[in-house]
Amino acid sequence: MGIPTLDDLAVDGTTVGIRVDINSPLSDSGTLADDARLRAHVDTLNELLDRGGRVAILAHQGRPGGDEFARLEDHAARLSDLLDHPVEYCDATFSADARAAINLLEDGQAVLLENTRFYSEEYMEFPAEKAAETFLVERLAPELDAYVNDAFAAAHRSQPSIVGFPCRVDSYAGRVMERELDVLSNIEETPTPRVYALGGAKIADALDVAESVLDRGLADTILTSGMTGNAFLAASGVDVGEPSESAILDRDATAIDQAAELLDEYGEKIHVPDDVAVSRDGDREEVDVADLPVDAPALDVGEATIAAYADVFETAGTAILNGPPGVFEEDAFALGTREIFGAAASAEYSIVGGGDTAASLRQLGIDGFDHVSTGGGAALRLLTGGTLPAVEVLRQDSEA
Ligand SMILES: Nc1ncnc2c1ncn2[C@@H]1O[C@H](COP(=O)(O)OP(=O)(O)OP(=O)(O)O)[C@@H](O)[C@H]1O
Ligand SMILES: O=C(O)[C@H](O)COP(=O)(O)O
């Protein structure tokens, strides 16, 4: 991988600062509604603590001004439950109180510092050298013997706690970061034929993935579904009906034209739905594409499409999923997601990217995938052939 990992770090008796991504959905009362991202870091944190590290944990929650912008006290309590070691909570991030909490740590003890985004600089993007001069990094770096970045899901952000420390402290990738990069940076080495199932509501993101993997020769087949599938249907000349068409255009005014260009160039590799399930006052109604348009929004793919897509996965070497095939949050429109993702899990090798996509698997109880990414935007960046600031700075640090 060309980046130092925990295998290269002599942990015992050292103070290690670790950036994790435990940014999670919160309930209306502000408590954690899902702890999947905390669970993801358990191995890295237990390893550092088992190996005698004094561990200062840095993390963000939400965005300034947003509903999920919150303190990390609940996160610390949950981490304590999940880890083999207690995790103290400190309601400061880099002030004298925070530095004192770090200095009090003994071997095998951890403290979770307060939400990094309570400080304005942390919600800005900087080149790494500038990030290294921010208050957060300047104050904390002298307290640390090493910095570990395990926050893959935030690796596309060039923010101080993500890119600043490697300019000042020896830095390493944590186990989550290591595994995510191993899988998502090496898609070209996975078994073929490679089948991408692109659905969901972020049509622009799905189009970027489709264009990138087709141009790079990575995709043998693309199965379109969700709102993305509706856009491809419209691009193929089908009148999808006003409710579905305006939903697409509200999201992305150029989506249908872009999808049409991809169909022109790569039509034989891109599958569009044969039928859809529309919502009639919340009830599911299956409609064949030949019977469109209808005056109701298409919220799932239909049963013929589900069967056709499931067949494709039977002979797939690799299945790569991004974006759920339907509005899985509603029972009536969860069928496509349940069946198509269920079939994808049987491919020889299977990878899932996207926060909502991973959430759909948990909600519907679908498992058996080889890799479920913790990242949304970061996974997308790698799937489209891009680089991640957090990773570039770890690489430069190791080459310096
Ligand atoms: N036909 C459809 N019409 C409207 N919404 C849909 C349709 N199909 C799926 N969705 C919605 O798409 C949403 C998820 O799509 P999205 O593109 O955000 O997934 P994702 O890539 O996993 O997300 P992220 O990585 O940003 O968390 C779900 O909330 C689902 O209800
Ligand atoms: O949930 C995420 O995608 C990461 O935690 C990054 O959060 P952000 O999009 O608010 O930077």
C-alpha cells in the first residue's frame, strides 16, 4: 500500500492520537441511533490499547448548525461498552484541559476528546502544511508520539484533524483505513465479470461512477435502478411520467442528458429497468415499461427487473453496489433492494459503498458481503478513480 500501518508502529508506552469517523445518525433525543461506525473502529482501538498505547481519540459529529451537531459524551460511553478497555470522555478538544487529560493517560487507557468541529478551523479545508498550523494541530501535536488516521469515511476532507498531523508527527493508517484502501483502490484486481449495481437518489454521483468505471474498462455490466434507473429509462426514450421525471430533474437538471450520452457510448453494457413499482397512495403498483407513463412516482424496480438483475449476479465475479434500488425505508418499496442486494451477496466477491446503501443492508438484514465500506463520499472518490487527501498526506509523510 506504500503507507505505514500499525505493523510499523512501536505502540507500547507511547501516546497515540487517533482520528476516527464515528459520525452517526442521532435519535430525536440526541442519543446514538446507529453504532455501526463505532463498531468499525473497535479492532484498531483494541489493538492500540492491548499493545500498551495511551490513546487520545479525535472525531467529529455532524456539521455546525446541523441537527446532528453534538457532543461526544454518548459516543464515549458506547465505545467503552464496545471496547475491552474503558474510554474516558473529555469535553475539550485541545485546550489545557484536553492536554491534561492526555497527560493523565496510562498505558492501555483512552480518552475521547470533544467534537473537533466545535472549533471553526476544523470545518475548513486547508492544504496539509496550512492545516498543520491550525490551533488544534499546533496544540495537540506536541503531546503525541504518533498519529493514526483510521477515519476512512472522512478521508476526502482536507480538514486539520485529517491532514494536519502527518506534517508534525510520525503517522500511520489504522486498520479500517488499511482495509478500505486495500479493497477500494484495487478494484481492477477483483474477479470478472464485474457488475456494478447503481441506484439511489444521488443520480449525479451514480453517473460519475458509471462514466469512470466504463471509461477505465472496469465495468462489464451496469445494472441501473432507483432514481438513477428512472433517469436511464428517461434517457433511453421512455416517458416515465411527470412525477418521476420532475423528481429526477429536481435532483439534477442535466442527469437525463448525461445518462443518454453514456447509453450512446456504452449502451450494450448498461441495463435499464423492464418494469417499475409506482406508489398509489402509498401502495405498490407494478407497471411494465411499455405501459408508462403513469401519473405516480416510480419508487422501486418491478419484479421482472428484479429477476433479470438477479440472473446477472449468478455469473458475476465481482458485485459492486452503490445506491439502493428503491425507497427501502418504506416496506412497499423495499422489495427491489432486498432481492437485488440479496442476489448480489452470492457473487464470488462483493463490495458495498455508500452510507445509505450500507444502512439499507442493516435495516433489511442482508449480509454475506466481502466488504461493506464505512465511507460515502470517500468510497465514491475511490470508485471514480480519485485520490483522498488523508491518504496522500500519509504517503508523503512516509516518503519524506
Ligand atoms: N426510485 C426512487 N425514488 C426516490 N428515492 C429513491 C428511489 N430509489 C432509492 N431512493 C432513495 O435513495 C436514497 C439513498 O440514495 P443515495 O444515492 O443517497 O445512496 P448512497 O450512495 O448509499 O448514499 P451516501 O453514500 O450519500 O450516504 C434512499 O434514501 C432511498 O429511499
Ligand atoms: O458521514 C460522512 O460522510 C463523514 O463523516 C464526513 O462527514 P461530512 O460530509 O460532514 O464531512
